[in-house]
Amino acid sequence: MKKLTGVLIAVIVAIVGVSVATHVLIDQDALRERVAVALKHQTGLTMQVRHSSVQLLPWPAFEASDVVLTRDGQTPVLKAHTIHAGIAVFALLHREVRFQDFVVEGATVNLVRGLDGQANWSLTPDRENEDASLPVRGRSGQRIHAHWDLSLDGLHVAQAAVLWNDRLTRTSGSFGVDTLDLDGLRSPSPWISLQGHHAGTPFTLKGHVGNLSQIRGTDPWAFSIGTTLGDGEKRDWLNLDGRIGNPSRMENVVLTAQGEWPNLQDAHRLFPHANLPNVPALGGDVAVQGSPGPLTGLTGDALLHQVLGSMNPTRVHLHAGYVGLRQGALQNLHVDATGPDAALTVTADTQWRDTAWHVEGGAGTMQQALAAWRDGLKTAVPLTVQLRSQTTLLSGAPALNAQDSARFALSGTIGAENGHLVAEGSSKTLYLPGAVLHDVSLHGTLDGHDRENMTLDGLQFSSQEVALDGALALVLGHDVPPVVSGKLHSARMDLDALKGLWLQPAPSAAPAPAAPAALPGAGIAAPKPVSPQDESAVPSAPDHSSAASVAASTPDLTPSWVRRLRAQDLNLHLSADRVVYAGREYTDLATRLTLSGGHLRLDPISGQAQGLPLSGMAELDASALPVTGSVTFQPLMLPAGLLEKQLGMPQLLQGPVQIVGQLSARGNSSDELRRSLDGHLGVSLVDGQVQSELLGQLAGSAASVVLGKGARSLRCLGLHMNIASDVVHLDTLGLQSGRFSTSGSGTVGLGTQALDLHLLPVVDFEGAGASTPVVVTGTLDAPHVEQDRDAGGRFHVTIGGDSNAADPCTAPLAAAREGQAGPAPAAVKVHHSKAGDILRALGVLH
């Protein structure tokens, strides 16, 4: 026992003696200087320490407080409250400062890069000054000139903050580090474990990497990293595995990514300014390989172009629950390819106007699709797309096309130099916005002969409501507008069945996008608001081009609609054998539409309507400013509803409107064209319908009670006008509906819409009538009707008259047609009126 006690005392004395000796031998100031020199030698960073010390018991260790690491002239990259680590003392004899279990507490990492590309985190070795005092007492004055190394066995960070501000890419952000453990940094496979948070959202990063000493070498370097975002069962996760054959030259890179994200916008919890789309249920795995080459110094688009241009996918399996489009959305989206030579397929469900569809597509093999994308479609790619109707909408409700068996397909090859696509399809019932087509069939062939010439041949679209065929050619040239030419022919067109397509009212406001429907088994959240990134602090690069400054100071005053006209050329022959509207037929309609250099012409316009030949011409010349336009009708027949829609008027008339006359205008805007409008015009309509609201506006509120509400048969309407100085001068106005008729004249302001009409409404009583002159003032939107006075200021009411008075339709129709032929109105029906019998009995009527 005494021997054991003696041995223990000897050991303790030896340890204390060694400790005291080591403490005496080590010069702490020189050691701090040695660490700073070694750090700058390997990283280029300058270290500043307020206080540091070396302890020997219970083991050798280094401790420092208020440590600052910075590059000269830049923002400090690291500020740490406390740093402590174990020191391998004997490694100092080999000119190496090796820290064991390096611990950093209360640190702030601030990563900053300026517009010049200079970054404070750049680790560039500085070998200009490698000498420092030897950290041994008694020899501290001696300096050595061989370089010293700095190494870590392990790094542990607790309660730190990371901030970055990259002005070059206009990105910034921050997150907190709860714990960071880097173990085995000198081993062949260091281990990484990070737990952090941002705005209350936790995230982790764990995995292995290759030997850090080989990260810039030529030997293969591999890694396997796993990350999570959030907490709970539905947290986001992503695994990234890779191998770099030659890290120094970034050659033979192989990467594999696997993950599942309940929503892509979850990344906003870490990157709130990313402005990512709402894509729920995103996941899958992707494998890529390639040799991008050295990436040092590349940023932004250059870095992205270098990586995308050199890395080739070898396997793709991606799925997304919902992808929003400009019109509608894709749901259950899948993109698959099992290998470079395997087929690249895309499947999805979509919805459009209460109709549900399933989409399947393919673009050859993945290798073919990638090559075509990179060379601008010089490589032709086989393409197949099929669209099939489904029974239910994305929301689960029954679809309108649930039983129509609709199928449309596109197949062939697509390429810049040579392409050939065939479109075909059929449907028992096809639902369009405002119309339903029955027994639909479609066929057509699209050929691309080179980058400048494409043709659409054999176009055939047929249904019970419309039949269309034709052929088109498209020519694309350099620095010249594209040219579209060809023929379009319609064998039949029922505008009564299709009126919902062109009579739809314009929406008053853009509808809010519908929230995506929830997927079974997938936690799809509603779209989250995205805060726009604040870029006000990032100055834009100055423009040193004087030419550009001069161009910017003299803006182009050409109206946008004129630029659009000048940006395309057309040469089309349009024809229709039979068109039905309001129960009436228009036959053999034809015109030639030409557009070149902004000069648009419809000439000639011909056809047949109600046994009358139709003729006309329309021209708009925007090749030079101001724009000039003219139209000639000799005559033309247009549906009243279509004419009212184009003029922005309410739907008050129904039936075929006969137009005769000539108009011209000059100006660069709709207001200028309206103010310069000049010419004469006759408008007539027989055997149509009119809303009682219009008759009430012409006859007054008292007559409105008699006329009732809703549509009334209109025997005739005749208007003849001269237009000049933004005013319509009506020299003839006449109409008859049932026993009501009116005639008169006056003016209407085109810009002001001011009314000054002098009318004589008549209510017929079996060949005799009651009438009183009225004057209509106010505006088109708010007319005001009151009795008119004669020259003496008196009112007149006339009851009775000549039973053989002229037909009230004859004169206004003749004036409106300007000598052209036109359909005759239906014969006046004789009605027996008890009111007439009473008036005769009283002697009022004879």
C-alpha cells in the first residue's frame, strides 16, 4: 500500500512538474502571433483577439475572447464572443498549430459581396509574410521563415448568427445556428451536423463529406448530405449524394437528389424574398452527371449557364400536386425518364372552364430532348401529346364533358430545320365558353421546312354548328414581319348556335385565382403570400452609353396598336358558303384580307343576303402617321348584335342590319379618328326585334307604360345620317313596331353623346292615330323626353287623321338605302280595336 501511495505521489508530482515546465516554456503572446500568421497564411484572413490564454490542466487548451476575423478593407467575416479549443502541444514542434475540439460560442458570421464581385469570405492564402516568433520562452526573439500550418480536428459552434448580403446577385438573408458539429475533419470522412432556425422554423443538415484536404485536389471526392425543414411528420426533406472525380477541375461530377416537399413555398420560411410559386406535393429524385469545369469566379446567369450546359440528367422522376398556369392549372403532374435513352414522358390533369382533361405527352428520349433544348431545336425530337376528357373536375365535381368521349392528339417530330406534326381529334360534344359543339372532328398537318417556312395543310374542323377547312403558310424572316398567307373556307356557320362566343360581356374585373383542390393524402396548403425582395438598397449599374441615353430621351410616339399592325403581314382569302344568324341566311360570303407594312384592307367584300347582293370595302392605313381609314358599304348586311357589340352599345336590336354609305377618318388614336370621322351612312332593319326600352326612350315615360317591357317585333327601322365635326346629323329617322311608329330628325354628339332629336311618335288606332311632337335631349345614357312646342310656344296633340296615310316604313327605308335595293317589310296586320270603336262612337274618329 505504501508503494502504491508513493507511485501516485510520484505521478502527480511528475504531471505538475511537466505542466509547470510547459507553462514556463510556452510564450502565450508568441503563440497568439503564431496562430494569426498561420491563419493568414492559409486563408488570407487577419485575426484580432482582445484576450487569450493557454491552460495546461486538466489538459492543454487555448481560449480567446472577442475574436474578429477580417480581410483587409472589408467587413469582418466573423465576430466571436468566446473561442476555446484543445491544443496538440507537440504539433508545435512540427510547425503546426492543431486545435482539438475547436468550440465557438456567441458568434456572428457576416458574408458580404459588393457589386465589384469582391467577397469578404474569399479564402485566398497569403504567403508574403510567413515568419513569426517561436512560441518558446527564451527563444521568443528568434524568428523562423518556414510556413506554419493551421488545422482542426473538430469544430463546434453554439448559438451563432449567419447573415449574408450579396449585392452582386441582389440576395440577402440570415438564420440562426443552434449547434454545428464538424467531427473528424482530419479523417477521410468528416461528419457534419447542423441544427438551425429562421423566424421560428427549425432546419437541420447532416451527413458525411470527403477528406477536406482533397476538396481542391485531383483525387475523387464524395459527399452525402441530408436536410430537413420544419418539424412534425410533414416536414420537408432533401438528400443530396454526389461524387467529384477531379475536384480541382470539376470533372466527372455525379449528383443524385431525392426529396419530398409539402409545398415549394415552404422555402420562404428560410428565404422570404425567393418569390417561389405555389407548388404543393413536390418531390421525386433526379440524377445528373457531367464535367462543368472550373466554376471559380462565375456567378448568376454565367454560373447557371455553365452548369446547365454541361450536366446531363441520367434519371428523372418528379411529381407535383399543383402547378398554376395563366389559364387554369396542372394537377398530378409527373415527369419521368428512367435513363438517358429512355422515353421522356409527362402526364397531368387539367381543368378549363368547368371541363376536365387528362394530358399525356412524350418528347422522344431524355437525351434527344436535352440535345434539342441545348441546340435550339436543331435536333428534331419525336413529339406526342394526347388530350382526353375526364369525368370529374380537379375539385371533385362532375365535369361538363363527363360523357363526351373527347380526344385530341398531336404527333410527329418537331425541329427548327425539319418538323412534321399531325393534329387529329373527335368529340361527341365539345363545351366551349358560351357554346356547345356536337359531333366534332379535327384534322390538320403542320410542316416546318426550315427556320423560316411553316405550312398548315389539310385543316378540317367539322361539327353540326360550323365546318372549317383551309391551308396556311407562315414565313419568318430576319428583321422583317412574319407573313401569314392562305385560305380559310367555311361550308356552314350557325352564328345563332355560336353567339355565346362573341356576345359574351367583358369581365368587369379579373377573377381571383381559385385555390388548388386538396389532394388525397397530401397536405396541400393554400398559396402563401410572398414578400417582395427589397432591392432599393442595391444601386443599379450606370449606363455609360450616350447613344442609349439619347434614345431614352426621345421616346417612340408611335401608338402600340400601330406597332402591332406593322409587326405582321397577312394575305388571306376568307369565304363562307352559308352563314345563319337570327334565323336568316347569308350565302357566298367572301373577302380578301391583306396587311402589309401596317396597311390593312378588306377588299372586296361580297355575298348574298335576303336575295340582295352585298358589296363593300374597308381600309386602314397605318404605314405612316397619322393613320387614315375608310369604309364603303354598297350595301353590307351585318348582324345587329355583332354591330352593337363592336360599337360598345347595349343589345337593343336583333336582326340583319343593312348598311349603305361611305366613311373616312384620320388620326393616331380612337378619339382622333372619331373626331375626324366624315361621310354619310344609312342603316336599315326590317322584320327584326327591338327592346321596348328603346321605344320608351324615344316616346317618353308615358308611352313606356303602353309599350310594356321586353322584346317587341320591329317592322322597320330606317336611319340616314351625315357625320362631320364629331356630330351625327340625322336627316331621317323612322321606325314602326306594332301600332307604334315615330319619325323625325336631329343631332347626336359622338364625343359628348348629347342628344337633340325632334320626333313625332304616333300610336295607331285602325288607320288613324294619336300623336304629339316630342324633343329628346340629354345623353345617350340618360335621355330626357318632353313635349315639343311650336313657333308660338304651344303644345299640339293630334288624334285621328287620313286613313290612307302613307306607310311609315316607306320613306325612312328609302332614305336609309340611298337608292339601293332591300328587303320589303312584312304587310301591316289589321287589328280591330275596341278603343277605336269607342272613339268613333264619340265622333273623334271617322
